[in-house]
Amino acid sequence: MAYDGIVACAPVTVSYRRFSINSAHWWIGRALHDLTRAAGIKPSDIDGLILSSFTLAPDTAVGVTQHLGLTPRWLDHAPFGGACGIVALRRAARAVQCGDAQFVACVAGDTNHVDSFRKTLTTFSRFAQDAVYPYGSGGANACFALITKNYMNLYGARREDFGKLCVDQRDNALAIPFAMMKKPLTLDEYMNARPISDPLHLFDCVMPCAGAEAILVCREDVARSLHVPFVRLLATIERHNAFPDDPIQYRGGWAMDVDELWQMAGVTPSDVDLLETYDDYPVIVTMQFEDLGFCHKGEGPEFIRSHDFTVDGSFPHNTSGGQLSTGQAGAAGGYLGLTEATRQLTGKPIGHAVKDAKIAAVSGFGMINYDRGLSSGAAVLARAS
Amino acid sequence: MTRPLEPPKRKNPLKKTKQPLYPQSIRSRTAQGLTAAAALGRFELQKCLDCDAVIYPPRDVCPKCLSARVPFVPVRNGGQVLAETTIRTSTDPYFRERTPWRTGLTKLDVGPVVLSHLHGDVREGARVRLDLRLDKGGAPVMIALPDQETQHMADDPQLREMTCDPKFRRALITDGRGAVGQAMAQAFSEAGASIVFVGVADPWKPFPGQDALSKISCVEIVPLDVTDSESVTEQAEQIGGRVDIIVNTAEHVRPGGIMQRHGLTVAREEMDIRYFGLLRLAQAFGPGMRARGADGTNSAAAFVNLLSVHALMNWPQYGGYSAAEAAALSAAQCLRAELRPGGVKVLNVFFGPLETEWFQTVPPPKVAPAALARAVVQALQRGQEELFVGDIAQDIRARLAVNPKALERELG
């Protein structure tokens, strides 16, 4: 069923910080504060809330309503890591479309205390506790090192290919004030960076940080009455634990649902003006190029070699720098592409604008439970004509 | 190719002893099924009784058919390494001081894909056998070993973190007067221990086998009487800092239950030697061992208790003896928890009647002291926590698992 008249607006980013002494509640509170300002609504107008955070314990979304003084009639919790932005958008859109809520605030925020990252790793999942963390405690780096190595063996990807993605994204990030990485990156620097977990080196890995992101979902007529710029939602997909029999992950859930995505959106990959992928590691970006239909399976490396991924390039990609440059603000990383694509399509980018951007695709990926990412999702957004 | 271990250099007493660390040892209750298998040196995974799927990581429900009947059973451990990585940065203090550390994903022939430690002789794409071991924290972990034995295989640094190999370690055999202690000294010497201290109470009293014992290479006889707190403490002061493995061979086998005996004299002796003897050794040597669990090639590694399998179920014919063994077993479980933070394992070895004078009237099968000693060394080389030696011990264990009440009736 099409998302008739459902829009996203008021993208918010609370400037990232490497470490924060504040709580996740504080970060989520700032994001919602900025969201109400951007949309021109009062906190009491928020009658729908969907929330993602890794560092909210012992609270859940319910506790947060009282903490923040909100009284929503529709509430959801989206613990999907890097897929949380897409899933939240998808849930919120149907809630608004069906009249369960008028304004659904979609928000993700995490703090990063000095020891948060290690603590998050040790207790991430039961499988992580039983079958991953005791094996060198390399965290997601070690898991993606194996996935990367396998992908390189299978399809002949080289470190230089992944490096090109990182270098181009860094170029995009230089215009983004909240990005953790502020210096240009050269391919030499990428290649010579210190090894983390072979074949991954320093610039293949995101820097954990604190931050929050939010976006508002409502009806188009409501957005118009508020005079807020908005984007139309054309299509979304979502999948969890796809292809469980693949011995190692070489494709994500997108590959199961990609036909439905483009069919529902009524556009094709060649119509897309900018793509925001979930870039926890470059190998996953490469899989998204393939699985979302921008090239065939196994052609990812060649696709990378034949394109320029900067804002002015032949294939504008992760136009705010992606998490590899801005840092990974916990669950907020799952919103980075969504807020950026919304800004680009409404003509209000923080950094450089993609020329004449009409259609954007955004994808998410998350939750390394054992040996692979389990959740995937994607959305196609269109500029309001 | 594994580089053979170098004999450890003499320790510089001015240098700080590295404090023991261990990998995260928290596991789900279901994953403790792996602990049970690893403790016995077995390879077991869950298998669905309804659809035969082999399951890993441990689950409470079969991911193929949603059955909840998923017990741990022995399965074939062959597989192929799909991808490997060398971890160079780790958030965990234990691994941080041991990087680079190799891990990989292995596709088992029986189905699941397993993330495991990699032996140094294992390469990406190679055929391997996965083994379940207990790591420094006593938690179960998988390690991929070469399909075929390789040279100096046991010396691999990652593997050696999971074993208590006597090679280049210093052992204390607490009682060398008996056949078991002497066989143990021989086995440790053959396994490459650098010193085998052998305790003898009242060394001026001659005993059978004395000459042969003193001729075993690396054996050093020391005065030690486990019934004398002063003797134990004194010996710990002398050699405590150099004891990496203790094997408590002090035994006291006397027939009889409760009512055949008059008074408590024999029972007191039994408890004094077996229960209090263990406590004396543990109090005198334990703290030092726990502090030296990460002290290089010859770090403290294991405390071995030799126990009658009747510690698990009383044998009324040797009822008093069984009770003292049960007390020693219970203390050993406590000791295991206390030594675990130091990365020191407690190996409990269960056996039936031994081929010794005090079991003279008991019919075979009986366990020869030399066989017991060889089994102990092998279990240490594998890093096991439990060992059942001989047919009687295996039989009792199996019957206990099926129906403890039947076993109790049948023994009495």
C-alpha cells in the first residue's frame, strides 16, 4: 500500500561529541527540543514517539515519556541499531497514515562515556556473550574483518577499493561542522593506517561518539500548514535475519526485498540522485550498492572503481560524510542518512548541495548478534514538487 | 609451523609479576552445556531431537523447527576455515596484552558456522578439527586445530593459554611414599616438567621405591607431611613461589563403613589426610599460585585432586573412605572457584579401586598407578577440569547420570 501523503520533515542533528558526561536522556531531550523548534510545534503536540538508544538502561521508551514530560498516544521502541532510522520511519508512516497519531517524533540518541563502548560490547547480545566476545574481544571490527576478508576472496575487492569510498566520504564530510573527522584523508593515509583486525585498518572503522538525530513524520497537509519543508516517502523495506544459511554474510536482507522497494517507489536505481548507505564498514556499503540494485552481485568493486562518490561526483553517496567521517553516535548512526537525505531534498543541506536532487535512497543495517548484521532496511524519498 | 617453547629464563625477583587476567567468562545457562563437555575434554554441540539439526551458538529452541528438545550430544568436529582475522586491538584487558590474536569462522561438516580461536598452524581454507577447551577464566571456548598433528603443536601460544601442560612447569607431588605418587613423578618427568618436587613425610624412614624415585630425572625430594600444618607451611615458604602444578597424591584407604568401626580414630585419620590435608595445601600454596597465573611459560596452572569415584556416591564397603573423599571433593569445588580468578584450574580426577595394597581384596578391573598418572598428564595437556579414569569410574559416572537412586541401592 502506498504512503499517500505521508512526509518526513524537521531533520535534527544534535552536534556529536567524542565523549559526553551527559546521559542518553539528555541527548534525546535535546533532539526533541530542536525538533519541536524546527517544526514549529509544542512538545505537547507530539502524540507519537519512536525511540532508539543503546545507552538508556535501565529505562525504556515508556520511562522516557515521563522523563521528558510527553504524553503520546502511540509509542514504539526500535532497537535495531543501524536499521533503526528506516524502521522508525516505516512504523511512523503507517501510524500517521492510519490515524493513530498526527505527529510521530522519530528519535535516536546515545551518549558515549569513556567506558561505554566496551560495556556495550560485553553485553550486546546473548550470542555475543556466549560465542563472540570471549574470542579476542575485537568487537564489531573482528566480525566485519571476517566478512570483509571473505568478500575480498569472493569478488576480488582490494583495500584500495574500500579506501576510495572512505576518501570520497571524507571529502564530503569536510563541510560538516559536527563531523568528528575534520582533516582530508588521502588513499596513502588510508592504506598505511594502523591495522585493527586484518584486513581492516583504522579508517575502515567508525569512531564511537555521543549524539542524537531526529525527524518528524506527519501528513503532507499538516506539514504545509506549519510551513515546514518536507520530503515524500515513496517506499520502504525491512528484513531481519535474512539468508540464515549463508555461511558468511556476503549479502544483506535488501537482496530479498529490493524488487518490492523499487516497484513501490515507482522509480529505478538510475533515477536516484543521491544514496545514503549505512557505512559501519566499507564492505557493507559495497554490499548495499549490489543488493539495492545499483550494480550486480560481485560487481561492487568495479562499481567503486568507476564512480566518484563526492557530492559533485558521478554518484553522490553519503553526502554528509557517513559515519566513517562523522563518527558513530550509537543508534543515531541509523538516522544519519535519513536526516541528510531529507536536508538535501528540501534544499537545506548542512554541507554541499547535490545539484537538483529529486530522489534519494537511504538504507540501514544493524545488529551484529553473532557473525553478521541481522537487520536491514531501505527507504526511497522524493522532493516535494 | 609452531615455534617450540623456549625454556623459561630465571625470574628476575625485582620485576613485577604480571597479574592474572582472564577473558569474559559470563555465559548463558544453556551455554554451560559447553562447559560440561569442555571440562571432560569432549566435543559436544546441541542437536535437535526432532529434526536432527546441529545447533550453534547455544540456543533454547531449534532454529530449523522450533523444537525445544535440543540436548548437548557428541558430534563430529571436522570443518573448514572460511575466513580468518588477526585481532590487533581489543577492548578486553586480557586480550589486549596478548594481541595479535587470531580468530576465524569455521564451517563445520555437521552444519553450523563457528567463530573460534585459531591454532597457529591453521590457515584460511584449511581443513580443521574444532576442539572445546576451557580458557583462562574456566569458560568454554572453541579452538580450530590442524587436521593432522603438527610439530610442537602443544606449544602454540594461543593453545597453551587453554592448557596446563607440564612442559617447563614445576610440579609438586605431595606424597611420594606410595605407588601413585611415584608413578606421577615419573609421568611428569616424562612430560617435560622442569622440576618435580616430591613430598615425603619423615624422609629418614625408608620406603619401597625410594631409590627408583630419586633417580627419576628432575625429581627433587622435599620433606612434606600433609597432616602437619607446620610442615606444609614451611615447605610452601621454601618452594611455594616455584610450584606451578600441585598433584595431591596423599591417600588413606581403609575399608569399613560406620558400624563396623569402633570410635572415630580411623575416620579422623581419613579426614585429617584427605580433607584437612587438602585445606592445608590449599591455604599454604593456593594464594601464591593464584597470584602467578600469568607468570609466563611457567605460570601456575593447576591443582590436581585425586579422588575416589565414590566421592560421588558412597560405597558402604569403603564407607568411611567414601565420606572423606566426598568431603575432599566438596572442598575442591570451593577451591576451584577461589583459584579461577588466577587462571589456575582445579582438575578433579575420579577413579575406581587402584592396583594397590589397600584394595587387595577387591576384584578387577582396577586402575594401575602408572595408567592413572598418564591420564592425569594427558588431562592437564588438554586443560580439562574433570577426568574419569578406568572402567569402574566410567561405569559409576554413567549410572549416576541415569539413576542415582539405583546406583545407591546397587552399591549397598
